[in-house]
Amino acid sequence: MKINFYLPSFSLSGGVRVASFYANELAKRGYKVKCYAPRFPQRPGQEYSVKKTFRSLRRYVKNSIHYEFLYAVRELYPLVEFCDVENFKEKGIESADISIATSWSTAYYLNKIKTNAGKKVYFVQDFETWGDSKETKISLSTYAYDMKKIVISNWINKQLIAHGFDEGEVIYNGIDTTVFSNTDKKVHAPIRCLLLDHTGKHKGTKYGLAAFEEAKKRYPRLELVMFGMKKSEIVPREIEYHENIMGQELVNLYCSTDIFIFPSINEGWGLTPVEAMACKCAVVGNAVGCMAEIGTDQENALIGRPKDIKSMADNIVRLCNDRELLTKISENGRLTAQGLDWTNSVDKFERAITLK
């Protein structure tokens, strides 16, 4: 059986990593799997023109990231064929028994393919309404498509129902604890906080930065480390920063820190806090995404409200002053992550896409 995954890009985003993991696991089970992504950024209504200097430069930069990703993932997911195409038109993509969209933009293009796509599946990894008004209107329309929907959290289903769409089958993201683990956990001196740098406003990076700065005023012996696909303008120059990392390098980063700051305002799931938990990094975050599903305040995380800088800073300082609580949160977080077994998730995903 042939399965095609439609990726919005070849990048190190959490959504692309999860889809690539599923693709590789399905290939292990005997399916012929290909992952397609456009060679250059392709979003409905915002196609880029090579004739304009600025846009050409942007395409060049994106293209460099694209091929860097291809080089890396071919080692991580060796059983999958990753194919870059000019666009998502039928002539550039092989026929398949099952075709899986992994974002609103890829769902839009997959819906336009009328032949040789087989069963169409919409793998919804967030409720993607954070673009401009034109993008939001298109993204909302994709949830009404005649496709089998798989969602990664109950929160996404609540959003779908609230907007008048049918809900999807919930399958939590798993975590590979053979990769994401920390067998020799120790509290660092000074205590190190970790924060994801992301340009999406819904990720709340600026609130995480503000909470850290407030916490450092009250607990000066505190350090901040940040990571992301590309350093954004709001990141202070003096901050230790890790760009575009994955695999063991990412695991080492989690293990080198003590507190993971999760400031998202809304989130479909949130891969990074679960990875941090698996590496015994205590999560201080908000009750959104995975933390609303698997987080229990004062047991496996310290949880507050989105945009509440003071509450988040209070929780960071609390962990700094209470090593017993820090150890408890770290250990319980690890146990929680271990319960999110990828094999179980892949079993459910396979059944969902193959059942008629």
C-alpha cells in the first residue's frame, strides 16, 4: 500500500518532525511511504515570484534550510523517501492509496487533487487560525473538507466543534524515551532555564522572556538558554542560543537545563515540553495544549494562565528555592512522558488511516 504525506515545508518544526516520524514507522510496517514538500514556500494566496529581488532572496534562504533538513532527516528517517516538488500538482506527485495532509495549507492543495490520491486524511496538529485574515478564512474552510480527520488533542476537537465542524479522532503524540531521556540528572549551578524561540504570537515567546527576566530579579543566580529554527529579533544578544538543532544535540540541550518554560497562549499539543519532561527538565507552563491534557499542577508541572507573567515568574522562583519540589516535578514529568508510548500512537494512527 502506498502512502503520501504532504508537508508544508522541509523544516525542523514540531509538526513536520511528528509527521516524518509517523511516515518512518509506517514504512517499517511494510508501507511504501513518500513525504512531499514544495521546494519553495507555498501558501494559498501567497505564492512567491522569482522576479522580485526580495522574494527571490527569501526563497534562497528558505531553500538553504530546506536542503539542510533533507540531509538531516534522511539519517533520522531512513525508510522514507523525501521528495521536493515545485508545487502540489498531480503531475509532480505519484499516485497513492492514502494521502495525508499535515497542515491547513497542505489540506488546501490536497483537496484540489481529484485523481490518484486515494483516501484523503487530514492530520490536524493545531487549530491554525493565527495567520492574516485571508489565511484564517482559508484555513477555517479546510476543516469542512471531506477528509478523515485525526487530531492530536481534545482541545483541537473543542475548537472544531465550537466553529461548527465535525470532530476528529484523537491520537496523542508519543515520545521516544529511548532517545529523549536523562539517566544522570543533576541540578545545575546556576540553575538553567530553557525557552523555545518562535515567531508565532500564539507561542508566547515574549511572555516567557518577560517571566524569566522577572524571576532573575528575585533569583539572580539564574541563566536562560534559548533554541529555535532561527534567532528572532526579540532574543537578547547575550543569551546562549542554539539554532536549528535536532537528534542527540537537542537531547543534550534538554539535559543541560533544569526548568523548561512553556509560555504558549494556545497550542494544539506542544512537542517540546513533553521532550523536556522525558529529559527530567521541570516544566513551568500554561494549561494549553499538552499541559491541558497531561499536566497536573504541582505534580508533574507548575501550571498557570496564558500571558500571566507574574504567575510564571513565581513558579520559576519557587522551583529555584525548593529543590525537593524541583526534583519531584522533574521525576513525575519523566514518568508522564514515559506513558506516552509511540508504539501505541502509531498503532492507532495506522488503524485510523487504513479503516474504510
